[in-house]
Amino acid sequence: MQKFWTKTKKILMIVYFSLLTLFLVSNIYNVVARNLGDDLPFVFGLSFISYQGTQLEPDLNDGDMLMVFRLNETGKANLKNGDLIVFDFEGSLAVSFVQYVLDDSYITGTTDGRANATVNYDQIYGKVLFIGSNLGGFINFVNDWLFLILLLLFYGLSIWIYLVLLLGEISESEIKILNVKEFIQKIHNGKEDNNLNFLKINNKIDKWSFAN
């Protein structure tokens, strides 16, 4: 049972640090890219932004979070009426619904039918897969340097705790090894009955081996 628990802890730690490292690297790329002028950096094909504006109310409210999926050329050509897309409009990010499908472009607008822009394929960044109501403020925080610094501190703390626990396990193993060595030394010095020694040392070694 102890061996099973030891292996389980190792697997859980590997999974934990793998996911934490992946999230940290993704966040570093996200924050650095935004500060270098990329308003919509994609990580594994996804990007998260906060919607600002009132033009698409009540379908989309100011401060909502948008999860955007990056579209390739095939995906851009297969959009349909009602899809919510993110695109470039005069150098800025814009969000709107597809209203009409043309040969090589779309007319976007609100859900009540008001058209507001004609969007070519090369202007489209991606399609909105999920809307998080009032989560825009949280996304702005995640996309900020402060969150990255806190994440780095948390990562360092996790490594420190792991090393402390690991050193504790190593020290415990060393103590068990020393106990066995002391017992062998007593046998060598003739302080224990030879027949009894053989049984005791085997018992100690078996227990130590099982515990590890």
C-alpha cells in the first residue's frame, strides 16, 4: 500500500508541475505578445479578450469575456449567419455577428438585423466560442504583468515546498539505512547472538525495503 501511495504521489506531482509549467509558459507568451502590440495572441488556437462597448447589447454586454478560436482559411469561408466573429477594423479589434454571407466577405451587424461593416476573409481573426458574462475584468487581470509576477511567485513557492518534502523523505530513508548499518556493526562487534542476529537483520532489511 505504501509503495502504491508513493508512486501515486510521484505521478500527481508530475501532472501538477507539467500543467503549471504549461500555464506559466502560455501566460508569459500572452503577456509579452500583448505588450509588444499583439492585441489578440493565440495560445493553442485560443485567445481571451474583454469586450468593450454597448453596440451588441443585449446579446453582448460591456465587460463580458470572449473566448476566441483562431480560424484558418477554410474556417473563415465556412462561417454562417449568426456567428460572432472578431476581426480587424481600421487597425483595431472589432466584434460583431455575421448577418449576410457574400462570395468572399461577410456583412456583419447586430442580431436585430442592423448591418455595420463589410468584412473580408483576411480581416477575420477568429470565431467566438464562449461568452463569459462579466468576466472581462478577470481576463484583463490575467493579461496583465501583475498576474504574471504572482504566477511566477506561486511557481517558485510550489518548487520550494516540493524540495522540502523531497528532502524530508530522503532524510527519513537515510535514518533507516543508518539504523541497519548500526545493527550490522553490533553483529560485527559480537554484541548480539549470531543466530538471533541473522533473523533480526533480515527482518530489519525486509521492513526497510518494503517501506521504500
